Amino acid sequence: MAETIMRARNIRKSFNIGTENELEILHGIDLDIHKGEFVSIVGTSGSGKSTFMNILGLLDRPTSGDYELNGIDVSSAADNELSHIRNKEIGFVFQTYNLIPRTSALKNVELPMLYARVPERERRERAEMLLELVGMKERMHHTPDELSGGQKQRVAIARSLVNHPSMILADEPTGALDSNTGRIVMDLFHRLHEENGITIVLITHSNELAEETERVITLRDGNIIGETVGKFSKNHDLRKH
Ligand SMILES: Nc1ncnc2c1ncn2[C@@H]1O[C@H](COP(=O)(O)OP(=O)(O)OP(=O)(O)O)[C@@H](O)[C@H]1O
Ligand SMILES: [Mg+2]
């Protein structure tokens, strides 16, 4: 039996607690994700996908319920402990890339290592190696406004990998990309999953992309309403362009 990396039990999340606008968004979610799994989360807009992902990624806390990450009960952990675990274990990829403007691809990738106090030479070597992995080494001195959407997303993926995370949480990573460019990003995720054994949780509006993963979780109105086995495509070549 595969090891559980994320274990969520009866997760509830409310916003505007104590006001007349108090609203429960997640209504008691149970989910286990195994080490090395590639899982997708689908559901209509407003169903609670990002809210749930923020809890899985320790960016936010549930209002109630239990959450264990790598066997650690994070419900009772202090904020600084959570950010330590987050920086060490989790790489994030977002629809809007979240790169620092007017800063080269190389420096963008180096930045999380600067915070982690990695020595300069090692920082540079690792950033270059990761940019090469995502096919962006030739453009590493370009700033985000000089890169296409797909190129920016590949830089963001390289950045998400710098601290050797055991998991990647990706919220609509292909949402702003055309289907060919989205394909390149998706192939990269397949490669990281297969070659590096990274656990991946992918939020997507594309049923087609979701079906390429091993398990598809469907959310509706803050509840998990279904789970299906994906086709898991073996088509994972990183196409050059
Ligand atoms: N900080 C907040 N305060 C109040 N309500 C919030 C907050 N964050 C999210 N919500 C509400 O929670 C619900 C779920 O939002 P969420 O962003 O998780 O949806 P989603 O499934 O990711 O949607 P999308 O596909 O559009 O990204 C929405 O009704 C949203 O308005
Ligand atoms: Mg969302």
C-alpha cells in the first residue's frame, strides 16, 4: 500500500466568520493522496477547488477538520512551522505565473534559494540546471515581459522545483495557455511525475487533461461528488519549440 502524503479529514472552511456574511465553502472533505500520485481536481467555477488547494498547500488553514502532510498533523502546527514545511515540501504553480517583473528568468528561479540561504554558486548551478530541464536555458537572461505565456509557465515550474519539493500543487497551470502550449506544460508534469516521482495535484477546467492523470476528483459546491480513474497517458515527451 502506497504511503499517504496528504490526509484530509472532514475539512470545513468558512469565510467571514462571526459576521452576517459568514459562509461555509467546504463542507467536510475527506481525501487521501498517496506519495507519487498524479491527481487532478475538477469542478465548476466557485466549487471550492482553490480554497481546498490552499489548505492542502498550507497557504490557509481549515476552519475545522484534520490535515496531515507527510504524517505531520499540521492542524496544530504554528505559522512559522507551516511556512517551513511549505517551503521545503511544496512547489506551487499558478495560472498567472507569479514571476517577479523586470527580473530575469534566472533570478526568478534563484530567488527561493536565496530565501533558503543556498550559497550563490550552488544557486546559480541549480537554477541553470532546472531551466535546462524545462527547455528555457537559452532564454534565461530574459525578463518575464520578453517571454511567451508558455515560456513564463516553464520558468515558474523550474522555480517551483528549486527546493526539491516532494509535491507540486498546480492551480490551473494551463488555464491561460493555448492547447499546444498547455500540452508542453502538461508533458513536463508527466515527466516530473514519472522520472522524479513527484506527487502532483493539478486543478484544471479541462476534462481532457484531467483524464491523463491517475485519479480525477470532482468537487461541487464544496463537496467531493465523485472520483474516477484517469487514463494516465504515457505520452510525456517534452516537445521542443
Ligand atoms: N477569501 C474569501 N472570502 C470570502 N469568500 C471566498 C474567499 N475565497 C473564496 N471564496 C468563495 O469561495 C467559493 C469557492 O471559491 P474558489 O476560489 O475555491 O473556487 P474555485 O473552484 O477555485 O473556482 P475557479 O474555478 O473559478 O477558480 C466562491 O464562492 C468564492 O467566492
Ligand atoms: Mg480557483
